[in-house]
Amino acid sequence: MNLSGSRMIRHSLPRRLLHSHSGVISIALFFVFCCVVFSLITSNFLSGTNWLNIIRQSAPLLIVATAMTLVITTGGIDLSVGSTLALVGALSAFALNNWGLPWPVVLLGGLVLGGVVGAINGFFIAYEGIPAFIVTLATLAVVRGVALLITQGYSIPIPADSLFTFMGRAWVLGMPMPALIAILVLIAGHIVLNHMRFGRYVTAIGANAEGARRSGINTKAVTMKVYIISGMAAALAGMIITARLGSGSSNQGEGFELQVIAAVVLGSTSLFGGFGTIIGTLLGALSIAIIQNGLILSHISPFYTQIATGTIILLAIWLNTRILNPTRAAAKG
């Protein structure tokens, strides 16, 4: 290879890297922009105490958004995560308070229950061929109804001396326990999606499900596993919220699925499947969290948060449609 050819490769490599990570770079810039704006209009936004509070409160969002990244990368969606969060959280409080079960049993049982909800979603989506939107919309209603039936609309307190509250209120090495759990989930999600065969299968299914099937990938099994992971992540998030608040309620997680989806698509994961990024999801979730926090510190009505979340979803879908999808289509061509 001549000298001019090697120079062209060196100059084109940064451009390719910039193009392939343009979505993550854009959300990183948006994240920095939000931090700068709120630091200028509020006096304590950048304080360590406030940031620890942001990380602790956004931990459930980060956990479920990590799993949702896998779901959306396959080209699917899970609208039932908010209801699963509420059901597991309420049932955990009920089991601790009314049945007196040991907290490890409640923790494992909650994860299993979340996995069961995810397996139901995965079965009808992967094996029965029903669209993910329809299936998870149905389970959203059913699971929320079960939670209301169990609680009768009331909050169920957790015994004050229960160690179950440890994962919601404890601090380890100066960090809140929910944040540490979220960090572990994010690291695991990044490894699975980018460095494991399962993650390559997930991406392949989203890019071309029929092609993945013909190449020998068990697309149905992989899809079902993705929804099981999503259900278990929602269950874990529900138990963390219940442990932090000291009670479980069927009203927990209302609208939570919209925040999760907004975080994932804002982080540049393609709604059409075939591309996902955990780093982008992390930045997307933190962006939503600091918008919520910044509005409160600015003494602006928290109801604007819903407007901001909806706007973010709309803009993210527009970006996916106008930018990410045409790029993928051109790459396929």
C-alpha cells in the first residue's frame, strides 16, 4: 500500500468512528447541555448531594432501560414493565407484611414472577407471532389489574425491621445501594450486548429476523429470553422502589414504560431494531432524570416532566426515522 493510501485510511477512520457513534455523541452533548442549563438557573444542581439523589432515584429507570435496550434492539417493545414493577413491588410488600416470608425468598420470588410475566409476553410474541405492541399492551392492563386486586388500591407497608429495605436505602462506600445495583446491571448489559454471542443474536434478529433464522439462530428462543430479562429487570426495579419507599402500591410505575422507552430511543437505539447501545441508554436515562430534577429545583411544576418526556419520545422517533433508519437501509443496499 502506498503512502497516500495509508493517509486516506488514517483520515477516514475517525470519520467512520464519528459516524457510527453519532447518536451517542449527540445524546452526550444534550446531556452536557442540560447540566449546563440547570447549573446556571439553580444554585445546588451540581452539588454532590443532589447528584447522589439523582443517581439513586434514576436507578430503577437505568435497570429497566438496560433490558429494554435488548428488547428494542430485536425490533420489539415491552409496554408491561411499569405494571410488572407495580405488581412485584406490591406483592413483595404483601409477602413481607402479611405472610412474614424471609426477605431472600421474597427477592427470589419477585424475580421469578417478573420472569414469568416476561415469558408470557415472549411466548405470544415469539411463538404465536402476535405483535409485541399488542401483547405487552394486553399484559400491561392484566398485570396492573392483578396488582390492584391484591392491594385493593391501598399501599402495603413493609415491616420497619426488615432487611428487605437494605437494597433501597443502604449506602455502601458512599454510594446508595440502588445505584450500585444499577451500575452492575449496566455493566452486565453492555457485556452481553457487545461482547457475547447472545448480544450478536439480538442484534441480528433486529436487523434481519429471517436472515438470522436461516443462519441457524434460534430466533424464537432468543426473543423469548429477551422478554424474560425485561420482566425480571422490571421486577428488580419494583422491589428497589418498594424497599426505598417502605411500602408497595399498585399505583407505582404508572407511565414508567414511557420513560424507559424514551431513555432507550433518546440514547440512539434504533426503534426499528438492529442497533442498540447501553452507553447511549445510560446517557438517555440520566438526561431524563436531570430534566426531572432540574425542573423541581427550578420550582417549575413537575407536570412539565410528562410534556418533556413525550416531546423527547417524539423527537427520538423522528431522529430514528429520518437519520438512523435511512442509514441502515443504505448500508443494507
